[in-house]
Amino acid sequence: MEHYANKIKTYKIYNMKQIITAILALFSVTLAQSQCISDFDFGDQAFGISPDFTSDESLSDGVVNEEYYDVIHMLIPQYAIEVDSTLPLPAEVELDSIELLGIVLTNIETNMSYSPNEIGLDVICNNNGDSNNECSFLGNNQYCASIEGTPTIAGQYDCTITINGWVTVLGFPFGQPADFEGITLFIDEGDNDYGCTDQNACNYSSTAIFDDGSCEYESCYGCTDVLANNYDSDAVYNDESCCYLVIDSEANFPLCNGDLGTVNVFPIEISPEADLIYYLESGQSNNTGVFEVLAGIYTITAEMMTDSIDSDACSSTIDVIIAEPDFLYLTASATEASALGLGVGTASTTGGTGEVTIEWMDNQMNPVDPMALAAGTYQVSATDENGCTNYVTVEVIWNSIYEIFNSDISVYPNPTTNNITISFEGSEAIVDISILDSIGREVMRLNLLNLSSNPSISLSHLESGSYSMVITSNNKRVVKRIQLVK
């Protein structure tokens, strides 16, 4: 039965969204042997549509299981600016085409969504053979589309239409996709005894006597438990597909800066029972959940491996932090050996873990006393409590420019329990004093204008042990051994 004979159809000028929405108020794209004829009289208008959906005109109503037919006429403008004067385009930019990407029909009463074919309707586009895409409409042309078929599902439908509008600017095509709503279609139940008679179906009809094969079982079934990993907010009936997966992790941090640490991910809740596959964000995967990684923050995903459920939905993620110690830095140097005596090595460290041990070795890798270094090359090593090491090389050279003034200087008391006094018979100015511990680390440094005042130095902040006091002034140097006893 055709529902179009008494319909009055008008046209008017639209803004961009109105004309695109109206033009694409179509339901499914299907090729057919017969097409509508683009012969509507739009007068002098630049563009228009019939029927006019913006003035409460609509598509013809339909009846379930009765033939349906209606035609939409459309006039596409030549220039994009004629469609919407607010577009940031030059006036001479032409509208290339409007392309239909997809349509969804939503039943207002049940909130269920359908494609046009699913309710028995097809759209036959006539673009006058302008392109291979039957539902692509060029600018500055008139087109039409017929809506045909036999509706199978009654209801008041809201249409959501996705389109792509194309223009060419500076030789480059630009497309802008958009979604449009506001067009409705009413399909009446009528005196119909046909429909879905299965009460377990999503589209069960309580008034149907004869099953017409339209029963649908997917859209309303799913996991309805909000606590499940694969909870489906659109599901009405639980299909027993719910899955539950919670994971935790343990991390073993690297002992040294730059080494690999280990992360172990494991399930603490899993239902139904299934094997898991674990993915590191870098793409690495395994079925153990154990990964060796450098320091950083990592996202690890676990997926259930089962044919009965969707593994993508039945998954869980966790973020894991792998920390590392600070890098063990080592610096070392040595004074020159001279006629005064052997050189004195000093070393210091930062970073690492816990107590750091420093060792000086000669070129034969034999341990040496950093307080008595002959001219030569030495390797200095630093090792922290985790066994992390660092090495530097120190060169001790012979320098003959030092003058010996050892006999002019004495320190007392030695051994001492706290303060130590420097006695000097000469008149040296700007004296540099450095105190080193037994492994060559500088633990104290000070500068004095001269030694004639016999200055006293407090060692109260140092621990008991052997120390070396290096006194330097005007290319003269003397090393005094000090024993601190507390």
C-alpha cells in the first residue's frame, strides 16, 4: 500500500545542518532496477528539499507488512557560503559533494537501535550517474532518493545520520564528518498478526500470532552485573557471559642504576577459570606475567583466554613502578709527588646504596695506600652495599718545584682527642689545609692567612682514626700524619 498520494510537499532555504539532515534522511543504501526522477520544481531557489522536515513535514507513515514508498527531492547549492554564511571560506569556494556514511534508527519506546535493512526498508539513491557512489551528491545539482520496502517492526523512530561534506581549498580536498538528528519515521503496527513470538528475543511482540522470522537475540543480551569486567550497560537480559578478573603485582627493583628489575603480575580473582595472557605496553607478551624491565612506570594488561567470552572485554590492567638507586658517582684526584715525598690521593662519591667502599690500586691491580702514592697511574674503585661499582683513573706526576718546609712545621698534640695546634716558625701567607681520611677522602678543608699565630683546629666532628693533614702554601707542601683518639 502506498502512502504518498495526498501529501503536500514544499521547499524552503535551509542552513547547513538543516539541508544536510534532510537530504540524508535515508535509511539504507541499496541498488535497484528502478529509480526516482529528479523533477521537482524548486523555482529560483539556490537549494532546497521536499518534503520540508524543518516545518513539520515528514516522511509518510508506514504500516507493518504493507508496502511503503516515498520520495525525497533535493537541490544542492553550488557554493559552500550559500549553505552557511558563517563558514570560514572564501565566497568562491564551491561545495563539492555531500556523502552519506551511515544511518541508525532508534525506537523511541524501546530505545533499541536498528539499521534500515533491519526494519525492512531500503533507500534507492539517484545521483544522476554523477559518481560510482550512488548516495554521493554533487554541488549545484538536483537529486532524489526513493524509500521503499515492507516495514517489519512497528515504532516511532528517531534517525541519527552521519555524513561527510566535501570542499576543495587551494587544490586540497577537505571533508568534515558530522552527526545529525531530528528526523522521525512512524511505522504503525496495524492489524498485523505477524512478528517475533519468542519471549526470549529482544524484539518479542506480545500481539504477534505468527512468527515472521524477525526475532533478534543480540542487542539486548549481555552481562548485566555492574561489578563484572565486561558489564554491558545496554544489556537487558543476562546471557551468563559475565567475567571477573582482578590482578596484582610484585616488583623487584634493580640493585644498580641502569640494571633490569623484575615485575610479576598475577590474578587475585578470576572467574570463570581461564588461562591468562599478559601484555606489556611495549608489545611484549607472555603467559607468566613476569617481565624484566628498566626503571620506569609500566601498564600491564591481563586478558582471559577463552572461546566463550570476549577476551578484550574480560581484561584488567595495572600500573607498576620500577625504581632504581641513584647512579654511583666517583671522583678522585691526587697531589703530585715531589722531593718532599709521595703524593696523596683523595676520592669522594655520591649516589649508590648504603656505605661505599673506596679502594686504590696500582697498575698491577695491587692495593695501595692513597696517603703514599709514588709517581704513576692508579685505578680507584667505589663499591656500594649492593655491589654496584664505578672506576676512575688517577695519574700521579713528579713535580720538583715544591720546596721542603717540613722542618718548619709541627702539629701537637699528636695523638689528639679533639683540637690540634699548628706551630710554624716562618711567615708563609695564605695557607691551604686539607684533612684526608685513611682512604683518601677529604673530610675537612680550610684556608688561613698565615700560620704565624699557631692556629688551633677542632677535629671534634671526626671519628677516631688516622688522618693526613696536607698543608700547602706558595708551591710548598708538607704532609703530617695525625692520630685522633676519642
